[in-house]
Amino acid sequence: MASNAQVLRLPRTVILADTEVTEGVDPGLSASTNAIQITEGTLTPAGEIRDRKPHSASMSPKAPVQGTLMWDISLTVEAKTNGSANSGLVGDVPEFDVLMTAAGLQRVLNMGTSIEYWPESDPTNQKTVTIYVYYDGVKHVLRACRFNVEFNVEAGNFGAFVFTGHGLYSSPVDEAIPATPNILATDPPVLAGACVELGSPEGSAFNPIIQNFTLNMNNAIAPRLDPCATYAIKGFVLGDRDPQGTYNPEATRIADYDFWDDFENKTQRRLEVQTGYTAGQIIEVYVPKSVIRELPYGERETWRTFEITYTAVGTDDDECVFRFR
């Protein structure tokens, strides 16, 4: 009896991704131009298994059949730039740019200043991507991928973008892992040397002392069922979003800052978090109008905190922006 010739080693993982010109059509990916470095990732086949339970004299179970089938995927990347994001040029977009635009975000280039990603509601401007996932000699191809994205960061650490989504299923095949993927060599900036700002939409701000911060776009993504399609899934729809996040400032006396008044009156407050302070390497998350949803007490070491949950609100795709500058 034969056994497997080798194992699939965890560190030998390569991700390639690019925007699809036509949704669901593989544009063809290259390790020299489409590589994205991840720190964590999962890939799981998902769908519906149809169990069969016909009546008979025997209670022995019958073999199920496969119904719908798709890939669930999660990719975590370091929040970093190529070192020249302040150029505002398309050649200086972050390495994971195609994942941002596949997460319902629209890229805006501000020449000589910054590269920004704003929410996008127009489905004609929302992108899909093809992804190749290489696990040490096994290649997985995912087409028509759409994502949710969450940003998280802790004081004294670099941030991360976590992309979770779905892609059309195809069978894995044996294929050599790309030997020399072109990966950016820049280091990610940390949350240090730049205060968090909480204030009125325009004007002075309070600097809460936080340990961590998150912003989750909470994109609602669902498969489009179609009997004409392989495994009965034609693609995926990003149908809604509900941007929310958390931060945990040290609890203060009312005289220092009245979080309770903001909570009770659902006051809209500008919220800004920035990693890095060197031009070209700065990443800023800007929420023009944040509203506190929950205000429970927490603790850090031997003092109290507020474990705040907030909503990012807006009127015309302006509730938040991810800015690289």
C-alpha cells in the first residue's frame, strides 16, 4: 500500500491576486506582478451537502450528494505601504490594493498627497478578483472573489487588514509553487508617536489613551444561485454594509471627557487613528462621524477602561476612509 510522498509545509504558501476584467474570468496571474504576502490565511470548501433519507427496510444511511460548492477564504496582511504612498500615484498603491477594491472600496489617487479607499455603493464600480492559493505544490484557483475587510491595530504594534470572502470553486491541482514571488520589502509602521483623535467633525480633539482599535466594514456577501452555473453558483453579491468598530480608552472622570454624554445623545464624533509618522509610510483610518453604540466598563492591568463599540455613519459613501500617505 502506497502512502504520500511529501507533506504540505505551512510556511510555503504563496498568494497571487488580480482584478478581473470580466467577473468570474481568470485574467491570468504572475508571481512577478500579482503576489501578496500574508501572515495568516485559511481556505475551506463550503456549500450544501444534500443528505438522502429514502424509506426502506434497512436503516443504513445512503450516500449524500454534493449540492452547491464554493470556497471560503480568509487572508491577513500587514498594514504597510511601499514607502512612497504620499506620491498618490497608481504605481505606489499598497501590495493588497486589489483586495481592498474587491471589498467594496473605491480607490482615489490624490497626486502628491495620498492614496485613499472610500466605501463604494455603485455595483458597477465594485470589483472582483481571481486568486491563486499555492500550498507547497498544490494550486487552488478562486474566481469572482468578493471580500469583507477589517482593520485592527494595538498600541506599539503594526496594524493588519483581515479579508474574508468567497470565491467560485474549482478542483485543486498539483503545480509547483512560484519560486520568486515579488513581495514588498518595506516594514509596517506601528501605532506609536501619533495620538488617537476624538472630536467634533471640525475643530479641537480629545486624545483618548487606547490599547486597541478596529474598524470592520461588515460587508454582507451572498452567493448568486444559478442552475446554469457549475455547482449552481454564478457569483457573489456585496449587497450591504454596516461599518462598526471598537476602541478601549482609559476610563476618565467626566471633567476630562464626557463619554457618557456622547453615548446618551448619540453624538457624532470624528475619530482618527494613524500608524507611522514618516511620509510615504503612514496609514490613517479616518471616521468623520462615529457614534457610540455600547459603553461597558472593562479593565487594563489595575485600572478601568471603556470597551467602546461604535458605528461609522455617513450620507454618500463618506462614513470612513483608509488613507495611505
